[in-house]
Amino acid sequence: MSRRLHSLVLNLHHTPARWSPFVTATGVQALRRILESLRSEGYRFVAATECGPTGSEPGSVALTADDGYESHARHLAPLLRELAIPWTVFVLTGAIGRSNRWDLPLMGARERHLTEEEIARLSKDGVSIGAHGATHRDFRSLGDQELAEELVRSRDSLARLTGRRVTAISYPRGGVDRRVALAAHRAGFRIGFGTAGAPELPGDLRALSLRRTALYAPDQIPGMFRWTALRGPRALRWIRPALASLGDALIVGALRAQGGRDA
């Protein structure tokens, strides 16, 4: 009897050329190993923008990258082009072309965000461009008007750069609830991605609160992702949610260290 395959929506942040100790970094050499392993096990890669209300179909993998970093254009794009894997980059529009000094140093190396020219080039090359807000604030903390402005501002900035409608969004810090999803829907977004802990919303809002599995620095260890996210023994399954919890805790630490400032 054939083994039943999962459905996955994967999320990346920093994608350096080589191994990196930073929490949210996944070197592209290690990423290549993970993606080739998934393909050899029978998974097929689909565009994140094609995910339905319940996420990707069983046996499929959708790949996303948050924040929009230079390494996405320099290292990630060539790898995925070589492997013929579609992907979506969610761009933080208020930080375009700037250094990510809004982030806690432990989370990732100081890295420049994508420039307007790089975003336009990625879009022209067939990469899906999605919104990630303008300031990286948790949308749940914003009032209704401020939330609407944040959504429209990021949407319109990317539409201007790409010449395309922007209908996909990734919520900064995974900050989505029913109110946020409704606001995203009103702003014209049709699909939205949170973290592994995104709430399950009813009806038409379900597609605006899809869960993703984030890749972290430990996933650069050969076999780590396979054993903790796919089919490892029960004794190892605690590692994946523990990594997600660590990431969430460091995000909170980043906010406190910066006095609540964002991009």
C-alpha cells in the first residue's frame, strides 16, 4: 500500500548561499536538498496562489518567502528556476531597498530588502508577488482604519511595481483573526497565509487564514526537515512545533528590544 503524502505550504525568510546560524535562515544548499528529497518522495510543487480553501492538495507543496530580501533574488530565484519550482515572495513594502534593521539580530543577518527594480524583475520572470504589509506590525493590533490603510498601501505599491493585481497576502508575525481576514477580503485579497498556528475560519474566509510550515536554521541539518515534518517517529514530532514556538518567542523579543518599533 502506498504511503499517504501530506500537503505542505512552506515558508522561508533569509536564504543565504551557504549554511547560516541565524534562526530564520535556510541556506540554499540545504534547501536544494530538502526540495529534491520532497520531489523524490513523490511530492509535486504548485503555486501558492493556486491553494484552495484548505491549503495545497494532498501530495503537493507550495513554496513561499516572507519579507522580500536581496537573497531571494540573488540565491533563491536561481535555485527555484533551475528546479522549475513556482514560488511566491511576500514583500514588506515599507522597507523596499532598505536594510532589515527592524529585525532582532539573532533572527537573521542584516540584509537589504528587495529594490523596486528587483521586485519588477522577479514578477517579469514569473515569480508571484504577494503583500506582507507596509510596516511589519501585527495586523491584529491595528484599528480598523489603520488596518485598511496598511492593506491598501501594500497592495497598491506592489500593483504599481508589477503591473499586476495583488491578491495574495502573508500576515506579518502570523497576525490573523476573523476581523483581519475580513479586512483583507474587503481589500481585494483572495488568499492569505499565516503560521502553523493560524486559526481555522469559516466559509469564504477559510482561504484567508491558511497555515504554513516555516523552515528554520536547524532544518539545514541533513534529515532534520524530513524527520520532523514528514514521517519521523513520534518521539521527534515535538521538534517542529518547538521550532515554531521559538520563532514566535524571538519575534516577541525583537519587539520588546526595539520598544515596539517596526519597519
